[in-house]
Amino acid sequence: MTATISAPQIKAIIAASSHADLIALMEEGFINYAAGKVVVPPVGYLPFNNPPGDVHIKYGYIKGDPYYVIKIASGFYNNPAMGLNSSNGMMLLFSQQTGEPLAVMLDEGYLTDIRTAVAGAVAARHLAPAQVDCIGIVGTGLQARLQLTYLQTVTTCRKVLIWGRSMEKAAALASDTTLGGFEITPTSDLTTLVRRSQLIVTTTPSREVLIKAQDVQPGTHITAMGADAEGKRELDPGILAKADRVVADSIAQCVDHGECHYAVKDALLPESKIMALGNVIANPALRRTAASQITVADLTGVAIQDIQITRFVYEQI
């Protein structure tokens, strides 16, 4: 029998789960993916212009696992003006042995949001400098809030600068009572945010460069989340050119449509210099080796994340 699992059920399961467990789950997935133990075909992608939005279809399985997963996730960026979440979607879980549908998870995009935030925490855990005096968050949406929520587990820093195109939205996020552990200051000056922050997370659907190479200081780590489809970008390619470590959740995806795409296309970054996040997790020698190094994690979102979070929820039912 196929189980139908509602968004409230899913949210209750995630709320009852420790951040450390979810981070460990995602780390295991990235390690398996980098080791070639995961089958992940190319992403299905549907772009929309009026209203602006996109749909990603991601799917795959771990070799020898009981399940395979198909995820449909949408982002429609005018939704918040109508009082709706920008993201939506569902997860479909099947038996890898028989093809039977085991669960329909009507998560409304929630699991995509959570697995994305957890991946940001994973990247920061393995690449950010040990001493972080200020976290910089670029963007003011749900993912910006979730990134901070999960970063609490991997850094002791509680001072945050947040930038968005709307100071009203930045101020609203700064006053979010669910983020009470942080001292959050909204700023309209992105240059100042970049220069003062040692850990920066970008969470926007921007199609133009936001962060300039000359503003990135030695000892900075950047996790870039926004460039998850063709045409999106947040970083000056020169940042990747001068970085000591460039890490991708999926090298193939990031070269195709992530921040790495622009740096490789402009011959600023050899593809051979890009390291897989799973390999960095598995091998400490590949991580930051000096406080002054600049590191970049280009995260476009990989189906292994959806597989891991969907399996986890299903096995808690």
C-alpha cells in the first residue's frame, strides 16, 4: 500500500530530529555520491517567465539500497507577494526491487528547503575557518532563515549581517524570534557585509553578479546556493579563480549551470581544480589548511540529498 504523508507529518518528523543527525545523514549521502555509489541522471528542468519560476525534477538511487526517489520541486518567486511560499513540490518513494510506489510525500517543497539548508551546514562544517567573527547572509527568504538555523550546529558565531534587495525584508528576518540565538543586523551595503564576514552564504535567485572578487578577504568561506539553474549567478567568477579551494556538490552540475560554469567558461578556473564535496568530507587533507585561505562551495542541489531526506522521513513513519 502506498503511504500518503502530509506536510504537517513531515514537519513534525524533522522537528523531532536533531540537526546533528540530519547533517550526518547528508554527509553520508555526499560521500556515497562522490564514490560513484549513486545513480543520478541529468536534472529535469522547466523554466517559466510570466510569472517567473522554475521546476526541477531530480531522481536517483543508491546502488543496493531498498528505494529510489523522484522529486518534483518548484520555485515561483512572486509567490511571497501573494502570501504564498515561493517553493512547493513533492517526493515520491519507490521500491528499488519491485518498482512499487511506497510513499507520496506532499511536503510542499519543505524537504527540499531542509536538505538544502543541511547541505549548507555540511559545507561550512568542513570548509569554514575555525574562527568566524561574523556570518554574512545574502538574501532574505526562507532559505536564508534555514541556513542560519542549521549553521548553529557547526559554528559558535552568533553575529550576523544580512543583505537583501528589500531592507524591509532584511529587517523582518533580523527580528525573527525563531532565530533568537543570533544577533542579526540588516544592512543595505553588500560590500561591507562581504568584507566583514568570514562565513558567507548566498541564497538568492539572482541572474547577475552580487559579490565582487576584490571585496572577498583572506580567510573567507562562501557557500553559494542560488545558481541552481542556467542563467543564475551570485559570484564574480574571479572569486573562484583566486580561491584556494573550490568545492562542488556535483562537479558535472556545477560546471553546467552553477557558479563554476562561469569561471570554467571564462578560463579562470580549470575544471580539474574543482573538488567533490563528498571527497572533502571523507578526506580531511582536502579541506582548508590555513586560516588565510579562501574557500568556495558551489551547491546546485543533487538528487542524493533528496534520496537521503526522503528515506529518513519514510523510515520514521
